Amino acid sequence: MAFDYDLFVIGGGSGGVRAARVAAAEGAKVALAEDDRYGGTCVIRGCVPKKLMVFASEYPGHIADAQSYGWDVTAGDFDWTAFRTKLHAELDRLEGVYRSILKNNSVETFDARATIADAHTVELSTGERFTAKHILVATGGRPVKPDLPGSEHALVSDDMFHFDKLPGSILIIGGGYIASEFAGILNGLGVDVTQYYRGAQILRGFDEEARGLIADEMIAGGIDLHLGTNIVSMEPVEGGYKVKATNGSENVFEQVMFATGRSPNTSGMGLEEVGVKLGRKGEIVVDGYSQTNVPSIYAIGDVTDRVNLTPVAIREGMAFVETVFKGNPTQVDHDLIPTAIFTQPEFGTVGLSEEDAAKQEKIEVYATSFKPMQQSFAGRADRVLMKLIVSQESRKVLGCHIVAPGAGEMIQLAGIAVKMGATKEDFDRTVAVHPTMSEELVTMKVPVRSA
Ligand code: NDP
């Protein structure tokens, strides 16, 4: 049977665009449909604008430090409108780059919503129908809010880039990546930030010592963080929203933002109707090759809820093309993925937390926490953490956790060593780069504890 396309990709985010481009470069006839902006969550309403906001929010600290270093400078006011205008111009530019990547690789694009009509047919919101030998679903996810009185008034992370003016105060609900990153960003931009997290410590699942230090520093930096606290209800009042909390308090905040997790974009797409198996959260269930139980339909990225990170979606897209279009069955290795959380202070992490490693085997913990030179000279009390988790038996470094300015940059490099299976002794025989913060990773001689 002749199909209109070899591949129809649904979703123009990082994963979908990469798969479409690489498949087309292999000579496949490829189409892609996107009903929103090209670039997807990461480029349009996630990683990229978030990180630019992190940069913007860090300048008051840099300026205060500059004064301590003898510079005669003062911060003045932050012009949100000027920043936002520039931010959106940059996002427009990047969206253009994504569109031209597809065009230059002869991928046919449709600015339309796509649904799956059968195992080989895609139907667009324009009414057009196309057949394809393979369909790749890369529709990502979206923020979800819990259903509680008044939550329809609350913002989500998508809204953080569109304020007409920055609020005077905001309540952020959640203790994950997004809640904790935006708490730091908005605090740095001068917004009065309160954060409620229902659990005992933010960033659940990560190394406890690192989480503890990040939370302490966030509080020291001015964020009013309430652990073991959740929202009960909210209602509009003069000047914002009155929020009732589980601790019995009632406070008014100008804005409320829920960062309470994300949900895969699978509803209303015809997936279940054609027999594609979905998981408990609505995610598409795939095998190691990103293939669903309907052999012609594959899925990559956040919609599969494996490891929800842009570079992982890109790898899944590449592996899909290797498997389907290059005859080289390739699974993505989801083990030992380094990642950065752009909290303030920044967190870079790879491998197992101390707690998870200790459950698995006997370990040694090497850790040091200190005031880094640059900030210490400026009179700041900020501390950084360098931590290695080492297997007693194999001597391999099982985990590396860095809380420090630039931790994201550092963990990319440490991640290579950990991924290669470096031992503690491999770290030790590497000469320190002096004077840096990360030199501590190769100079910690004595474990602080064994478990
Ligand atoms: P997470 O799943 O990381 O965190 C959700 C948070 O909301 C948790 O603290 C959770 O608490 C809490 N929560 C969930 N439901 C409720 C509820 N009903 N009431 C109160 N609190 C609730 O989601 P995020 O939205 O922060 O991020 C989504 C994903 O996006 C991340 O997993 C990550 O993969 C990706 N991401 C990555 C970034 C990076 O790489 N730097 C940056 C931003 C996002 P509990 O812990 O108790 O479940």
C-alpha cells in the first residue's frame, strides 16, 4: 500500500522536530503537525525562557557583589516590560529557527491539530487526512492544577512569561523543579515569594543533604518557604486572592501559581480508539524502542512520561530514527542522566542519592560544604556542597551532587566520568584545578560517613 508519507510526526517540540529532521535527512518523506508554537515546551514556555529569567533574576546579587568588590554601582529598578519584550523577540527568533530547520530538511509542516484516525491515518483540524507508514506522537505534556475551590483563578508555569506587570506577591504551590525554580526567579526579580510544599522537604527524590542546603539557602535568600503546608482553597479578594492553608492560616497574595506536576497530552487524540495503550497518568506506554502496542505508532518525550527532560526526548527521537529508518534497532539508555535544577542556589546531579545508594549496597559518602571564594569575599554567607557517593565494593562513583553557582555546567562534565564508570580513585588521580569550587571533587580524601 502506498502511503502519503513515510512518517507523520504529531508535535513540533524538541523531540518531534529532531525525529522529523533526521528521518527526512535519511530520505524519508516526512510531515509534522503542530497546533501551537514550534519549539514546544522547552523553547516556548520552559527551559529557554525560564533560564533567561534566571539570568535576569541574578543581577541584583551580582550588583551587590560588585559593590563589595569595589565597584560604584547600584541596581536601580527592573524594567519587566523591557525584559519581556526582548524575551518574546528571542522566542519568536527561536521558533523561526525551528520552522526553518524543518523547511530546509523538506519536512512538510501543518499548523493544525492532529488526531489519529487509524493505525496509519492522521486527521487534521483543517479536515485533511493523510496516511503514513509510521506515526510518531511527540505531543509533550501540560501543567495540571488540583481541583480545589478557586483553583481556576491560579496561574501555571506557562503564565510566568506573560505578566503585564510583575505581581507584588505570589504564592507558589509545589516543591518540584518548577515550583522551586520559579520561587528563586521571582524572588530575585523583587516579587514577595511564599512557597507551600505539602511534604517534609522540597525536591523529593533527590539527595537529602542537597535538598536541605537548597531549601536553607532559598529561605536565607528571602523566600518564605512553608514545608508540610498545602493550600485548601482560594478566593478573589481586593488586591489578589485570599488563600486558606492546611496550617489554618489565611493570607492574601496578589497571584497564586500551581506547580503541581504535568500531565501527558494524550486526551482527544484518538489514541485509545485505535487501541494504543495508555498508562495510569494517561501517558503512552512504549517499549525500549519507543514503539506502542500498535506497531505503526511510536511515541517519544514527555507524552511517554519516562524521563521528562528535553535532551532525553531528543535522544528518543534519534533512537527512533535509527531503529525505524536506518535498520539499526537502538534503545535509549535512561541510566545515569545528569541534570540541573536552576534553583538559587543551582543544583547539578547525576546518579544515585545517598539514600537510594545506601538501600542498594554498602557506600562511602564524601562531602564538603563551604563558602566559595567569590561570594565569601563579597560578604555573602552562601554555602556550596560537593558530594560523591561511592560503592564500597566496586569503588565506582554512584552519584555526584553539586549545589553551587554553575553546578549545571559542572555536572555535565562530572556526568561523563560517572557515566564511564569512574571510581573514586579515578577522581583522586585527577589533578585539582585551582582555585575552583569543583576541585573539591578530586581532593576529598576521607569519607564523612559509611552506610
Ligand atoms: P514535579 O512532579 O517535579 O513536582 C510536582 C510538585 O507538586 C511536587 O512537589 C508534588 O508534591 C506537588 N504536588 C503534586 N500534586 C499536588 C497537589 N494536589 N497539591 C499540592 N502539591 C502537589 O513537577 P513539576 O511541575 O515541578 O515539573 C514537571 C517536570 O518537568 C519535572 O519532573 C521535570 O522532569 C521537568 N522539568 C525539568 C526542569 C529541569 O530540568 N531543570 C525544570 C522544570 C521542569 P509531592 O512531592 O508530595 O508529590
